Amino acid sequence: MKAFVFDYVEEVSAHWHTGGGLLIVAESIARAKELIEKEQYVKVTDKEWEKVITIDAQSYEEERLITFPDAGCC
């Protein structure tokens, strides 16, 4: 497995402040993109993919997508 870490993505929630961090654990970038497509509010642009940090995550046994919504200024 690989962990794909995004420091900030413009759209990860339906909240007033839509951006935030994103962590995806998947076998490959292609599979990570498939997981994103299943999420209604998560959108990752090609430019955001260029900044992704990829880490070997061999201790993870199952795929997952975790969002860290931006709490904003409120």
C-alpha cells in the first residue's frame, strides 16, 4: 500500500470552507483516484496531484480515504 498525503486540497467537504488536508491509502495512484471519485465532496486537481507526498504504507492492510476539513476563520 501507499499513503498519498495532500497538505491542502481546494475541495474536501461541503462546509463553508471547502478545502483541507487529505490522506488516501491505496495500492496505486489509479486506485486512489477511483476512491476519490466515490466521494461526493472530494475533488483533486492535476495541479494538486503534482504536490502529493507519497509514502510506503506497508503496515496498512485496507484502503481508506480520510479528509481533514479546514475549520476556517470562524
